[in-house]
Amino acid sequence: MSGSKQAVPGADWLRQKGPDYQLVLSSRARLSRNLEGLPFPAAADEDDLESARGLVLEAVSRRVATDRDWDIKFGEEVTRDELELMAEEHITSPSFGDRLDGRAVATRWRESRSVIVNEDDHVRIQATLPGARFMKAWQIADKIDSQLESEVQYCFDQRLGYLTSCPTNVGTGLSVSAMLHMPALVITGEIARTMAALGQAGLYVGGMYGEESGVVGNIFRISNRATLGLAEENIVSMVEIVSNQLVDNERTARKMLLRDTPLELADRVFRSLGIVERAQRMCFYEALELVSMVKLGVEMGLVPITDFSIMEIIVGICPFHVNGILGGDADEDDVDRERAPHLRRLLNL
């Protein structure tokens, strides 16, 4: 089957290449903040939420969203389609839409920057970049944080640091994460030992949507567990060092596969490619696993397919994106049927 590749709408970072982009899919920095004198969102009443929202959005409008690239919306104004799109493109967390009253979102969508109001904390600042660019992601989030802090007073303790709804965020309130593609470590069985070591080193390990999401498509998200007593630069450096080590481990595992089990590796890759080329329907999670193996085959020179951004492909086959091709009113079966040919179009097969 042939056809021209269709670009995925939305965040530009999905199509860009950063350092070690083949293995480090993205770098994210997230800051959690609360306002002095107001209860945290979970304990706040309607008036408190409105007060927090008004203060934060005024600060965003005055100091952050000074150009047309930013979009600011009350939670009640966000459509279900926008919620799905933001979650699939990693602009917001999937849980943002659980309760919209009193919440708000300010996004610079193309560059994947956002300020979320009244989710777990009054303010959550997030910046995502392609590849291993942890320090730059933190610098972007830190700049937004400083701009807001010039307008509002944060809840801060001289001994503990920034106070947050989650005890593990108390201190700097900074979470730095890396999203990595590590299929060879999974195939060789080394991933279990790797994850155990990461836990002992004080890092969370989860799937692409965070610590509590399952791992699919051999994509793992690692992030720091604690912030108390640590400087921001140290947190960034720790995640960067661990990410670099995981990249080295994955590359070593790939060399071992080529050396010790080349036939088995090629069989895995070409079976996955064969399903992608011929399947008539495909659920989302099956598609993730297949894309992961095809990507591995491309990077190891086993299949003659032009290299591609795995994040762009994954987002392109997410349920909402595929549903949009069908007009937005399709059921799950129709989406699964469309996903198979759409994946081929995205891969130029």
C-alpha cells in the first residue's frame, strides 16, 4: 500500500529531533506551586477555587501569555475534544478532565508549554522538549515560574521550601522526567533489574502517561521521587545522568541481540512489520507494540523504512486522532479498523 504521509496536528515537539532522540523521546520539567492564604484545591470550596484561578490567570496574562501563541481557557470552556487532544499530545495529564469546575489551562501548544490551574495544586507549570534536553526544559519552566512569582505570593516555608499537596513534591516542587524507548532491555530481560535499580536510586518508573500508567510499546517514563533538600540543578543532573546510563544500557543490549540472537531479533521485527503491512484492524495497545518493534528494526538497519519519530506516530494513532479522521463520531470498532491503514499511511508503507 502506498500513500503520502499525513502530519499529526498539534505540538511541534512531536516531530522534532533532540539529542539522543531515537532513545530519549522527550524531556519534561514540571513545577508545582500553591498560593499563600488559600487552601489546596482538594480542600477548597468554590469561592477559594475562583480566587486562586483569578489570581493565577491574571498573573499569566500579565507576565507569561504576552503573545498570540498562548491560549487561556476556563475549565468549563474546554471541550471534550480539546481534553482528549491535550492528553494525547501530553499537554495536560489525562486526569485534568476529571473535574473541570474551577480549573483553567493556559497553553503554548506548539511548544508544549502549559500552566494548569487548580488540579492537585493551584499551579502546575510544565515544559516538554524532544530528546535529552533536561536543563533547557527546566529553564523554560523556571522562567515561567519566576514570571508568575512576580505577581502572586506562593506558599513557601523557609525550612521546607515550596509546600505542595503531594508530600513528595515538597521542597523545590520540581519533577523532571525522561521518556525513553527501551525495547532491547525488555527483550533481553534486563529491564526488571534496571527498574529495580531505578527504584533504589529514588526514581519513579512508569509508562508514557506517568508513574501510575502501565508500560506499553516498551516506552518508560522515569522521574525523580523526592525534591526536599535538593537543589533544582541537582535534580535535573540526576535525571540526566540516569537517562544517559539507560541509553548506554539499551545500546549495549541491542549490540548483544545482533551478536547473540540475530535471527530471533529479525524474526520479531519482520513479524511486527508484516502485521503492520497487512492488518485490517488494530487496537491502540497492539499498535504501540508493533510500532516499537518496527522502530527498533529501522534503527538497527534491519528493515528498509525511512526513520520516523516514534512520538509523532504514536500520537497519530491515538484514539482521538484516529476518530478525527472519521469525522469525530466513530465507535471503537471503527477506530480500530481505521487505525491499521492510517498507521501504514504514517509510515509511508
